[in-house]
Amino acid sequence: MMSSPNVELISECFIKPQHPIEESKQNLLDNLKRSLSVALIHFYPLFGRLVTQKTHDPHSYVVFVDCSSNSPGARFIYATLDMTISDILSPIDTPFIVQSLFDHHKAVNHDGHTMPLLSIQVTELLDGVFIGCSMNHSIGDGTSYWNFFNTWSEIFQSQGHGHDHDVPISHHPIHDRWVPESCPLINLPFKHHDEFISRFEAPKLRERMFHFTVESIAKLKAKANRESNTTIISSFQSLSAFIWRSITRARGLSHDQATSCILTINNRTRMQPPVAKDYFGNLIETVSGKSTAGELLDHDLGWAAMKMHLAVANHNHTVVQQSFNEWLQSPVVFQASRTYDPYTVMISSSPRFDMYGNEFGMGKAVAVLSGYANKFNGKVTSYPGHEGGGSIDLEVCLLPHIMSALELDDEFISAISVSNPLC
């Protein structure tokens, strides 16, 4: 049971086409619904609900997905917002109104017993359209999420070319469950869901999107490898180390304060044999570089980047199996408030996901934004840059005074650039 506390909330913003408004709006909604229905034939767990089955003697507490015909299915919502794209994308900080673009605001995974595992909210702006997708994180990870979203887009574009149910798709989801050999039915050590549900409330945060060009990232990579006298440190490992050092410096931590940089990592390619990239489910884990604040800042970028490289490189099949076996011996449900401390930098998602290749009859998306879910002081979400080519956007969430300090950090500011797709 994958137990991130909140559902995955991602929206894509498109410029509204210049056609007769009512006709184009209805056509868009009809085509979105039709293509979504076809996509759900392939990704059928998304129209189910979570079900808990428990017995007292012997004790059994099992959670599973019920995809029977009795399920109410996925949800599709149309909404309007009297704002422009610029009203949302132009402010320095991501405005709170973005949270209203998602149906599952502040939901947790366990709510999948009564709420849809997938909900689509189409919000019409004065000059644009947001397509907000909420997916229960117990059903799939980021790879699964974007495989679904990309497939939905592919089916949308293929409408009118034959029967809808015969539309060929590039990535057929694999639903056969991956479990280690001799893995028993996962029996959770609980009697009631109140024992493990935690509705995390984020403190007041500032959220900003920082853009790193291909050239800027290349400089960070070259610097990290030069300082480490190696060529093995990747671009993303260099960027991760850079943001870790920058946020730690902005926090003004004491010299001996422990700090860490955590990355989410895809286990599919780590397994022997590898698990197919189209596997639909959760095969993610976290790896981390650790240090004290003083040690991290006294050393150079290369030192920190090498820590991140080793954390990734050492994460192999044996480590994954050991981690899973340990969890089986003592199952726990993940809770953000008990996992991340105020000194952590946690980087999730991936700039490798195809976020800007989706097409819903309105051209390329002008922005990708996320909702409230899984955000806390030190949370960083990575996206591909709008112009592509290896550029990266990082959505950084920090307490207001820490964000203000980061904005005054000359080393950090020199590495970023302003990027507004409307300019």
C-alpha cells in the first residue's frame, strides 16, 4: 500500500481558442469526456474505489481497489473563474487561487473510500482553460500519472480517426502487480483507520517557480564535476545539490544542525530484472544526501553533488528488496509530519516527465502548476522548462522569511532566469 498523505494534483493551462465561445466550449468538454472515457478503459483502476476488508479473529486489515460495476467511477467537473491567465501566472508567488483548480483539495489517500480515485476539473478562465487532474497517490506514482495523462491526450488527438475504443496508444499500462517473491497478502497492523490517518496542514508558505536554463544547468554540472575531479555527476544531481545548499544557507541554520536533501526515485529501472516503464502502480522510493549545515556550506558544490550522486548510484535491486522486506516486517503508513523536519529539502517529480507534449485542441500548454497536496517548508517540485531542451523549472515552497532570504542570495539568483510563457 503506497501511503503518501495526499492525492496528486497537477493542472495544465492552455490559451482558449478564438472560436465562437459556446460552440467551442461545448465541443471541448464533449471531446474531453469522450477521450477520458476511452482512456479509463485502459487505466481501469482509476474508476474504482478503495475498500477496507477487516476481520477480528484472526486479525486481518486489508485495503484494496474495487473496480466492479458498482463503482460510481471517475469525476468530471466544469467550472469558471473570472480571471485571466496572466492574473495567475504573472505574480511572483503562485497565488492561492490555484488551489481552487482541483477537486481533491486537502484530500488524503484514505478518502478514496468515498471520493473518486480520479477527478478532472476543467476551469474556464476569461482567456484560457485549466485542466486540473487529481489522482489518488495510492493508485500510482508520477510515472503512472503522466502515462495516464499523456495517453488521454493521445486519445483526444485521435478522435474522429476510427472507432474510439480502437484508438492505438503508445504506452499500454501494465496492471499485473509487482511484488517480491513469496510476498504475503499485506496485512496492516491496525483495527481502525483513525490509528493512521493524519490530515497534514501546511503552515503559511510562499511558493515560487524558479527557472533554470540549459546553459545555467550545464554550468552547475561542469562546476560540480570539476570540483569533484570527476565526470559522473549528472545535471539533476548538480542542480539538487545547488538548491540544497541555497535553501540551507537561506535558513541560517546552526553549524551543527543536521540537514538532508531527499529525492524521489523510480525503482522500475533499479530492479533485476527491470520492471517495465509502463507498469501502472507505485514503484518509487526516496534517497538522500545527509550532512550538517556547517559541513555542507563549508564545502563546495561538488562535495554536495557527489553526496547526491552516491545516494542515487547506490540505490539498487538489493537495497529496494531490503527496504520492502523491512516494511513487511513492520508496516507503517507514511505521514509527512513525522517524516520531514524543518531542515529537509525534499525534491519530487521529474523534469523527464512529458508535461508539455499534451494536446487538447488548444495548442501547447503555457504552464504546469500543482495544488496543495504534499507541500511543506522545504518541498521542491521539478518540472521540465516550457521551452524544453533540458531546461528545468523548480517550484520551491518555503516559509516567508526563508524565501525572502533566498531571493537575496546572490549565488542563487545568478543561476536563475525569469521565464514567463506569456511574454
